[in-house]
Amino acid sequence: MTPKRRLLVLVVSVLLLAGLGTGFVLHAASRAADTNQARAGDPTVTAGGVGLDQRARIAFVNSAPGPHRTEVAAVPAAAPGAARTAAQLKCARFYAASGTGVCLQSGLGVVSQTNRAVVTDAALHTEHTFALAGTPSRARVSPSGHLVAWTVFVGGESYGAAFFSTRTSIVDTRTWQLQSNLEDFAITLNGSRYHAVDDNFWGVTFAADDDTFYATLGTGGHTYLMRGSVAHRTVVSVGVQNVECPSLSPDGTRIAFKKRILGGASLWHEYVLDLRTLKQTPLAEHRSVDDQAAWLDDRTVAYALPHEGDVKSTDLWSVPADGSGAARLLIRDASSPAAL
């Protein structure tokens, strides 16, 4: 092949690659535009400040189509259907209490996927970031704002999968001391010290004393409710099985959780456990809820369910915590609720 012909082939190849690249970019832009395209009845979302120290508001991750999708937003607790204000902080999972927020982020880096936990102040300014070992799953902040916890999937993508692996971490925001893996804590199960290669913890919820927490331990094909101590690095079984993603009530007496139902079409049902009597009360939500419920007050819990007709979005629903009433739509196109 002559030098002139080689040059011609090179030029044609470059032009073809450029055309393909442009096509891919335009296709991606078209898909993004479809994702952000507004729908009839979509909520009104405006850019603005979201203060975690504001009272009588609900913060959440906005999933309404548009430029503010996945941003932390807030609405008045008394008018959850009102126009929402969205900050610029984008999260896959979020929670907040007493002016401390935790935002779990998942995105594509130059070479691979990058996952991180961002701990924020009341104005959603970053105070500290931590690299995550996997895909974001659960996030919680203690009532005082001094302790932050998160769970990620290290292997698998769903709690409904036959095999999955999690890692749960706790950090003290006063010292930034990180407990990177609850599996390193001393485990007491049914009165005996316990350790197995399939130990998995997920779904931390904190008590008001800045030490006690509850979490799910999955091992040997079973799930157990565990009570832990951050200071002593211990976790002890409470005596109740089939408890996942616990959430402690504001008064510290009850735990909302999802219970795996073997029969019927649903996979998990929402229950409330009385910690004094261990009595379990089924809630009036009959759909399968794969979420860590959040208490709006001592009488009501909230959780996310897939938005009808849009698998990329969820809606927030609420239900009375005593088993009465019925589930009702709380906030459309939203997830990760936190009552401020």
C-alpha cells in the first residue's frame, strides 16, 4: 500500500470513528432528555436552600423528572404535596437529623464506578467524605446528629437475591472515628458468641443515647434483630427473627421493620415491634415494601414504593404505626424521607 493510500485510509477511519462517537453522544443526550422530560401532574420543583435545621419539614431525595432529579429537596410537613425546594446535592440515599445529613452517592468515574458517603452540616455543606466499598443501600443519622451509619452492597444488588453481601459502617461526627465494618464487632447470638463467614449487617437505626443501635444480622439463611453498642463494639440478638431494616420510633419503644412473607405475591410486609413485649403488629400496607421505613412522628411511618408506570422513580407513602387506617400517598416522586 502506498503512503498516499495509507493516509487516505487513516483519514476515513478517523471520520467514521468521529461519526460513531457523535451518534453515541446524541443517543445518550436523547435518553437523558427522555429521563428528564416532564409529565402531566409532575410536582413543582425550584432551586433553593434546604436547611436541615428547619423544623416541621420533610427532607427527601427528589425523583421527579427534570434538572433537579436525585437532588435533596424539602417540603412543609403539614403540606407534603406543596411545591418543593431542591438543593444542588445529588444523592442515591439520604437521611438527616439534628442538622447532620448523610448523602450516599454513586456515579461513574473515569475508569470505574465511584461510590462515597458525604456527611453534611445543616446547610448541606460537605463536612467529610468517605469512600464506599459498594453500591449505596441504607443511611441513617442518630437523633443527636453525632452518629452516622450506612450500608452498601458489596456483592449482589438486592435483599431479595439468593446471594448478596453487605458492609455497614458507623462514624462519629465529633471525632470522625470510623467503624468501617460491623462484622468486626463481637457478636452474641441466642446467648452464645457467634461468627460465620456469611455474616451480613444492614439497616442501622440509632437510639437517643449516642451509643445504642439496632440492625439486622443475616446469617445461615435467617435474619435477626440485633442491639449494638458503638462504645463497646458489641451486638447482641434481641430474640426476634425475620426482622429486616429496623427503624426505631422517636420515643424509643418500637421498631418498624419489613418482614419477609413466604406466601402470597408480596415479598415483604411492614410491621411494628414493641420492644417491651416483642409483640408484632402488621401495618395497613399490603404491598411489598423493600425499604427502611422512617418515622414521621410517634404515630406514623413513611416508606418508598415504585412509582406506577416509571421504574426509575418512587413515591413516598405513609401508614399509621398501630395497624389501623390505610396507606396514603405522602409525596410523589420521592425517596429517603427524613422528618426534620
